[in-house]
Amino acid sequence: MDDDTIQIFEPKIENSGIPQGNFLKRHKLPFPEDPTRFYTWKDLNIGVNFNVYHRVFRIISADPFTRRFYQNEGFPLGKDETYPEDLFAHTRAMINFKQTPPDQAELKNYIEVQLKGGRPNKALESFLNNDRKVLSFNILWEDRSFDGGDKHYILNYYLSDSKVEVKEINQQNSGQYPFPMLLKKQRLSKQPILTHCPGMSLKQEEYYSPADLICGTKINVYGRECLIYDCDKFTRDWYKGNMGVSQNTVQLAKPRPNVTYQAIPAYNGYGTPEDSLGSVFALRPKAPKQDMKKLFKQDMHILRFEATLVSTEPDDESRKFIISFYCGDDTVQIYEICDKNSGRQGGKFMERQKQTNPTSGRYYVERDFVIGQIVFLAGFKFRLCKSDEYTEKYMEDNAAVFPEASVDAIVEKIKRGAAKFKSL
């Protein structure tokens, strides 16, 4: 409407054998009698013939928007017309009948083959009606062999030629070679007749059809009994519209979780256990990451305890140690205090390092260091006797971690004993 141009488009029909689509590109259409004059919307109406470069078109219908437009402009359109009858339909039928009479059809095919011609394509109608229409099913094969298991496949049934293909659903790290197909596209026989050479058997084989592919039934794929348990939306709609059958999904048993356990090798003694695990988890090990948030927040807190050695040796009863626990990285350091002329050399007893709690199997944390507790460090047993004032203050401030140092918790424990007596 903005520039009085006209475009003619022919709807495309699949497999028509005719190039269809844009019949006339958009441009101004001139009158054949007067090339200086062009068609406008006022020249078009239902029942009107208009010439398109010596090809006469007849307008027989219009959409609702076009009718409303013409009605608003004061040019109402006429009534819709029907497509004219094909005047040559009877003539074509007579010509086809004369060329190929019913009683000479087989003779004509024989003569065509004798003259090196092609045979008639009997499956052409099925191809034209069902091309690119595929019924897709999900099937399950319960493989009971030594290395088998539940194997899932996708079965595609092609309606154009009644052929079947079975595709494998490959899973990563399944331990099996990823074959793309279990069965290539072919007609699937219900009871296949296996011979040494093709065509040796003259028995008639019965092939699977859409009526045999129903969810919940089993099919035989060359000795493999497969259960059909699901299908896609197109397949459900096709069965509902063509056969009146509702395809219902079959609920399968929940498969066992595919969990594999890989044992972690023992600590080899080089570096820290985290360093050794780096070479287990990666080919190029990386340095273990530290908890930087905890390191910056707790690095200034050091808990110091005075401890004695728990031993059966009489000389070890008089030995005293200072155990320092660093809250920033959960490391422990031990110093030994020796009197003069005691015959022992005091100083550093254990380097600062993380120690594993043999009871829990995890590293020691600040919660494990409580007065009266026995800790296992560097192969020795230490009993924590007392702590310095800073450690006591730290425990009182962190009553949630150290309930033994909480005054409120102690008072509640005392009150709990008098709860059954009346208040005086």
C-alpha cells in the first residue's frame, strides 16, 4: 500500500516436482495495454481478471483484513469464488487408460524391462505420503552376559519404507566401545531366517509393523529381547490419530547408582599429606590452597598449655612441656623445659606442623585442646595441665567453642542439680 507494488507467491507443496515459491517479485505491475499506467489497489477485486505479463490471473478470494480495508474505503469486495474444474481431467484419464490398459499393465512392465527400462516404483506413494515421518521409541535390553547390564537404545521406524534402525545411547566412562549403531537401517524380521548366503531361503519372513511397536511389549532384535518403554510426542500423536492407540510410558526400575570407589594411596612421607594428594588428583599437582579467611582472622591467636608426658618411665614424670597451638593454620609446636643440671637438653621438641588425631583421623583443632585432655603428638602422649591467662581469656570469649570455660554454662550445670527441689 505504501508504494503500489505487487507480489505473487505460490505456496510450496513438497515433492510436487514444480519449482514453487516467489512467482512475481515485488514491483509495480504495468498494464499490458498501457505500460505507463500501473495497477493500484482499486483495480483489484474478487472475480476480476488481471494480466501479469501475458499471464491472466483471476482473483477468487481475500483474507478478512483485506475485506475490512476495502469496506472502510467504500469499495466492498464481491463474494468468494471456487476454483474452476479441470476441463482436461477426463481427457487425461482416457489417455492414461489407453496407454496402460489394466489387462496389459504387466506386459508393458515386462517390455520396459526387456528394453533396459526401469521398473515402476511401487513404494512411491508411501514415500510421498510418509517422507520424513519417523516413529521414535526408547527401548531397553537387559544384557545378562558377564560384562553386560541394562543398555538403552533408540529405535526409529521409518513410515516411508517400513525400515528400522536402532541407535546406541553412549555413556561416558562406561568401559564399552562406543558403537554408533546396534542395527543399521533395514526391515526387521520377527523371526529372522539366517542362511549362509543371502536369498538361499524361500520362506516368507514376517516383519515388524507399527501395530507391533506398543509401549510395554518386547521385540526381538536378532536374538536380543528389547522392551519398549517410551516414545516421543510425534509418535504418540501418530498412534492416537491413525490407530486410536494411547502410548503409555512404562516405569522402569530405578537403576543402581554408578558410583565407583578409588582407594587413595597411603601417605608416602614426602611433604604434607595434602602435597602427596596433589599428585594423586592431577597429573601436574598444584600447591594445596590455604583457608586465607581463617588465616587473616585467627593468625594472632596462639593457645599455650603446660603439659606433662604420659609414660611408664619414671624419669618422664618430671618432664615439662609447653604446647603452642596456632589458630590461624591449626599447627602445633612443642618446647621442652629443662632445669639446670638435669641431664637433658631443653628447647624445641617438635617443629611447628599439623598433627592428626588418631581417634578421629582428622587434624587437631582448637576445640581438642582443653585442660585435662590427653593429646597424641609426634608419637607421645601429653596431658594438658594448665594454660596461660591469654588462653583462658580466649576460651571465655569463645564460649561456643569451649563450653567448659563458659561461666553461664557452668551456672546452668549447677542449677540443673537443684531443679527438682523447691526454691527457698
